[in-house]
Amino acid sequence: ERKAKEEADRLAKEEEERKAKEEEERLAAEAAAKEEEERKAKEEEERKAKEEEERKAKEEEERKAKEEEERLAAEAAAKEEEERKAKEEADRLAKEEEERKAKEEEERKAKEEEERLAAEAAAKEEEERKAKEEADRLAAEAAAKEEEERKAKEEEERKAKEEEERLAAEAAAKEEEERKAKEEADKAAAEAAAKEEEEKKAKEEADKAAAEAAAKEEEEKAAAEAAAKEEEEKKAKEEADKAAAEAAAKEEEEKKAKEEADKAAEAEAAKEEEEKPAEEEGEKAKEETEKKDEGEADEKPKEDEKEGEKEGGD
């Protein structure tokens, strides 16, 4: 009975120890579960805080993107104003070119008229010479008349030469004005190239921002509960792509504007090349006129000498 009682006590004690151990394990499990819940709650709180921080960062990026878009719009307006002024300058230069051509046409007609008068004078001189041969008895009167006509012709030729020199000086001044206009066009082309470089850098910054937005979107896609946020970032990326497309279109427009400026510069250079033959022709005509004047001056004493011998014979 004593052994049975001891066995019963032992078994009771083991049962009590087992139950105590089970209770201890249960309490430990509850404590672990509570600790796990607290950890999850803390992680949830940290996740929400991180999402809030990312939302604020995204709003800041959107604000900066909007400011950049407004800046690009302002630059586009300024560029449009510059192009308008460039077009007005091109129209002004075209008008000046038309006026120059009209003036050259007038000068050409004046030169033709001068040549016609010179031919008429030569024909008249020939008629007078024949009349002089037929009227030897009026040699003295004819000689006096011829001398008077010679002086009048010399005066006329002197005035024509002075007019020709004046026109040449005006042509030189016009050439200087056109050279200055070409320098202005080259300067405008250089400024357009610098502007294009600045806009290229702005486009690279926009592309970099778009790439960063895309990387940010990839990171946020990894989050299990970021479906709504992913949609918002997709819209932001579309806005960035739109801004990049607008920047590319603006760059294309500026490239076309630069090509137009280059064409205008080439047209100005071609115009100068076209004017060079006309100027060379004017110089050549001037030299021929001077040679003609010198030849007539050399022939005149010979004619006077022959007429003097004829009068002596009479």
C-alpha cells in the first residue's frame, strides 16, 4: 500500500509537472505569438510610413516635372519670338536685295544710254569730219566749231566719268552693308546652335528624370500591396514620356529653324558670289572707258595735225 501510495504520489506529481510544463509552453507560445503580432504591427507601421514618404517624394517629383514643363513652354514661347524676329530680318534683307537689283537695273540702263550717246557722238563726229573735207574754204570756222565741240565733249565725258566713279563708290558702300548683314546672319546662326545645345542638355535631364521614374516604378512594383500606387506611377511615367516627346518635337523644330538660318546664310553667300561678276564687269567696263578716252586723246592731235597740213596746202 505504501509503495502504491508512493507510486500514486509520483504519478500525481509527474502529472502536475507535465501540466505545469504544458502551461509554461502555452504561455511561452502565447508570448511568442504576441511578440510576432507586435513585430507585424511594427512592420505594417513602418511600411505605411515608407509609403507616405514615397507618396510625398512622388508629389515633389510631379511638382518639379510640372515646373519643368512650364519652363519649357516659356522657352518655346521665347524661341517662337526669336524665330519671328529672324523672319522679319530675312524679309527686310530680301526687300533690300530687291531694291539693290532695281538700282543695278537702273545703272545698267544708264550705262546703255551713255554708250548710245557715245555712239551717236562718234557718228556725228564722222559726219562733221566729212563735212569739213567738203568745206575746205570754211576750214577756219569749222576748226573753231570743232574745237568748241571737242571741249563740250570732254566736259561731258568728264561728267560721265565722275558719275561712274560715284556709282562705283556707292556699289562699294553697298557691298560693305551686305558684308555686315552676312556677319549678323552668321551671328544669329551661332546663337541658334548654342540654343540647340542648351535644349539638348535639357532633354537629357528630362530623359534622366524619366529613367529614374521608371526605376522607381520597378521598385514599387515589388511591393505586394502597391497596385494602386503602381497605377499612379504609370500615369506619372506617361506624363514624363509626353514631356520627353514634346521636348523632342521642340528640338526638331529648332533644328529646322537652324537649317533655315543656315540656308539664309548660304543664300547670302551665293548672292555675294553672284554680285562679284557684276562688280568685275563694272570694273572692266570702267577700264575700257578709260582706255577709250586715252585712245581718243591720242588720236585727236593726229587729226589736228592732218587738218593743219591740209589747210596749209589750201
